[in-house]
Amino acid sequence: MAIPDPLRPGVYRFADTLATPDPFYADDYASNYRGEETAIVIDNGSSQCRVGWASETSPHLVFRNAIAKTRGKRGESDCTCIGNNITNVEAVRSSLRNQFDRNIVVNFACQEQILDYAFSHLGLFEESSIDHPLVMTEPVCNPSYCRSTMSELLFEGYGVPSVSYGVDGLFGAYHHARERGVALGDALIISSGHQATHVMPVVGGKFDARNCKRINIGGAQVVGYMQRLLQLKYPALLGHITLSRALEITTNHCYVALNYSTELAAACAMGDEGFRVIQLPFTQGAVLSDTLAKEEKDKIRKQKAREQLLKLNQRKREERIAELQADVERLANLQQLQDELDADEFLGVLEESELYSVESLEQAIKTAQQSLLDEQNKLSSIQRDGEQSTEPEVVSEDWLQSLRLRRKELIEQIKSRQQQRQELSKRRSAASTHRMRIISRLAEGEAAAGKKSRKKEDTFGMDDDDWNVYRTISKHAGESDGEKDEAELSEISKLLEKHDPAFMKLSTGMSVQVPDTASYYQLHLGIERFRVPEIVFQPMMVGVDQSGVTETLDFVLHKYSPDVQQRLVNNVVVTGGNTAFPHFIERLRADLQSVRPFQSTFTVHDTVDPLLDAWRGAATWATESSNKKYYISRSDYSEMGSDFFREHVTTNLRVSPQAKDMDEM
């Protein structure tokens, strides 16, 4: 369900829901199921596992069919999390694993851990064995080896008294048939799960596995396609568009187009009006580092390195000052001994300090004091530089206003200096005329001085104001001041870029408004809302060289005679979590009408909860006493072998080795 943002009308937000660890139903088991023959139903899906008692209407446990093993801290053992104990999936995404290869169970070590988790949370953790019948789903055309290994694990590892297997899609159709109060006779089942989509015909109450077809498109491919599209559309938000958020977008905001071409043209005509805006989590006032150019990032890095060097230099100066102060104090103490000791004793003390006369002591004191004064001056200079580069811990509006005013003054000074240079370059300008007048006066003064006595003392330069004349007549006057002003302007601009959200300095020197942070972290969904689910009907959109659901359904129907085709299309059942998109049934009806003969009839049944159809169908099947004969008992397992199972309306077709050899011949 889409969650609107209460602060921004027309904007939706992410739930980012974390999994809640499952409780242990020990009391429920002890009071209701211990000693009973109630079957345990397990819908072993490649995405989620649903476990519960057959007498219930909903499963007790619904958890992610995955295991995450994380390395513990030093001295601690590794931690293994299963199912809903993995509260934050994205934090351990790289270490997630499960028992499936596509939708086939191949890793039975993981499967055993999943079953341990399920049985213990059902309340059976104190039992020595599982003394309840077991009904478990399996994929279409499950390999015999995988089924036999599963039977071996259940009988040998858990000691179950009996077990029965069934196809998840067939269990879902069985649930629909029982809700309508009819038997599962002739039906055409479309089951779209996490890893694949199957079109399964049931003729005369028996699954026709030979004409079943598979499409390698499921919920995993749909969610992955959504993630890739959004990451290509928003490369700056790559890390924010995770698989979990792509799943939430696909579940809450996507729908199936009744006519893809028409919907695409209408979306293009609407433009931005048809977008659905989704807000990513963000921190208000955060610096948008992605908008900074590489040169600006380099400047920030150099500034940080400069600050570190200043701190290191300051620490060294402080250590040097401490040494010099101790040296000055030691020499002063030696000088005081001159009044307390006679001359010979004092000279002996001086020789121990590698000083051989009073004059050398006085010279050493002067040198040490001068060195101490120099180091203190250098330290003061370093501290001033550090204070200039240090920013206040709390940025106030007064501090920002002072920076703005100083920046304005510097810009005016730089412009004035540039204008003065332009005026001096013009021969007839007032500034150039004033400059030539001063030069001529200087020349007249030098000529008059040459006629007089050469013995007159030259006092030019003793007064500092005498040198201002050169600043006046020089065409390049003030260049050093201009460099300082430009450096200070650059530093102030950096501070304003960082702390003033209304200021941003571009390479051209212009100031613009920084984009709103909330808008920067928004996803605008347009055609992605119906383009992503469309891959179930057009797998070629993601490079899968297979037909879509409609073409595959038509291909399967043409395997039968017209009268059988009509019986099949009169009972089209849709199940599986990947069929929960809005308008999926309507699109299927429209496509089926386009491939069926003119004025032919068909029926596509609506689904209420396609995610739980398989589990509820298995629970319904397990509660019917007439189906007890289809269980595999422990004695059957011992006598017939681990690959033995009994066929019923929801099972795979049992293929014997003899029949396989006949087909190969």
C-alpha cells in the first residue's frame, strides 16, 4: 500500500519496514496440537516460506527464505540469522544465501536450517521428532533427485510419520476450486512466482506436465528491472535505490497496462503531470556533495591537509618553546651562581656546562632568549593562520552576514584596482596625467639637487611616506595586495558555499540558489509504473528470448482439440505473488480475447490473495480425509525408496525409469 507524505501533498514516502523476529508458539502447540494428528503445511517458496497448521486459515509463520552468516567480532563466534531474524536485509545483502537454484532446492544444508527455524518457532523445539504429517509444496517438474533428497531429510533427520508433495500452482487452483464448491477438473493455471511463470493445463482432473510451459520471468526479474531503470535514471542516488526499495515501489506503485502502446502514448502526452513522486529519506540541511565539482572537492581536501599540517607544526613549535624555556631558565640559574660562588668555583661550574667564560654565558643567554622569542612569534603566526581557517562550532546568522559584507568589500576593492589599471593604460586619462606630473616633478628635483653641492645629505626614504610615490606612479601598483584580496575572497566563498544554503559559487563566479534538498532526493515514476510489469507479457524487453504469457497460453491451448480448449479456457486460474499487480486479470482477459476465435467464451477467475493461495490450498487438501491415502508413510519410504511418491490432483507427474527409457528409444 502506497504511503502518502503528510507534509507534501502528492508525494509518497518509503516505509522501509524492518522485519520483526518471529515468536515461539510453544504454548499454542502444547495446548492445541501436541498429541494430535494435525498436519503441518509448508509452502516452500523461493522468496518466502509459509508454515502453519492445516486447521488454521492463515500460516503462523511467513518469513524470508534466506540465511545470512555474518562474521563475529574478535574472540566471538560467527552469527547466523535465518528468516525474520534478518531484520535489515540490505545490511547483509552480500552474505545472503538460500537453498534454491532458481526455484529448485539444491542446497539441503540450508534447507535443514530453514526447517529447524520453522519447527522450533512452531513450538516443536523440545520434541525429539516431528510427530505430525507434513504437506510441502514443490516446483513444477521437480527433479526426482531433489524430491528424494528432501524425503530422506524429512524421514531420517526429523522422523516425520508421513509426507506428501504438491505443486504450488496446483494447490492454488485447488483452493480456488474448493472456494467455488467444485472439483478441480479441467483448468488452465497461470502461476507466476518469484523466479518463473508457468502455464499449466489440468485435463480431467490430472496435471498434464508434458504440455506445461515455463517462462523465465518472475518477481525477482521484475524487481531487478525496476532497480536498474531507476539507477540509470538517477545515477547520483545509486546507493539509495536498493532492492528492498525497488520491491516496495514495484508492489505499491506499479500496475499492468491494458494496452501497452496506448498507455505509453498517453503517458508521453501527459508529461510531468502523470508522474508519481516518491520521497527518499534524507537529512535536512545536508550538503549536496554530489553537486560540487571535482576541483572544489580537491580544494576542500587540500584545506583539510593544510589544517592538519598547521596542527602538526604548532605542536612542534610548542615542544621547541618548552625546550628553549628550560634552557633559558638553566642559564639564568647559572648566572645567579656568579654571586654565590668565588671565581674559580664559578668557572668550574661553567666548564661543566661547556661554557668557559662569563662572556660566553651572557652570549648563550642572549642567543637562547632570541631563539625563544623567534619561536614564540612563529607560534603566534601559526595560531593566527589556524584561527583564520577555523570555523565556528555553531554557525550563526551574524557570522554569515559578516562574511557576506567582507566579500562585498573585497569585490569592490578588486574592481577598483582593475579600473585604476585600465585608467593608467590610457595616455589622456586623469590618472595617467597625474602620474606623468609626479614623474616630472621628481625629475626636476633630482636636476636641482645635482646643481647644488654634492655634500648635501640625501634624506629620501627615511620617511615611509616617501615610498608611496612609487606606488602612485607604478602601473602595476597593488598587485601583491590584489593577490591577498583574491585569496581571502576565495576562502570566504568556500565558507559561504558550505554554510550558506542560499549561496553556491560556480566556476563562472556567479551565485545561484542551491536546489531544494527534498526535491533532490525524490524519484519521479512515469512510464516505469507499467513498463516494469510488462516484461511478464513481453520478456524481450529485458533480453529474454521467450514468448510472453499470452503467446505461451495460446501455444499450450493449440496442443489440444477445440472442445478441450474450450473446457480449459472456461476455467482459467491465476495464482502466484507476481500476479498481484492491479489490472493483471483485465489485461489477461483482453489478451485472451484477442487470441481466441470470434465470439468464443472464456472465464478468468479473480484472485483475492495470490500470495497465500498455495498455502491455503495445501491446508485445505490436508484437512480432507479422502486424501490421507496419498501420503508417503515411513514404511513406504523404507520399502519403495526415497524417490517414491503417490500421485494426486496437485502433484507432479511421476515418471518411472522404464518410461524414461521408452521415451528415449
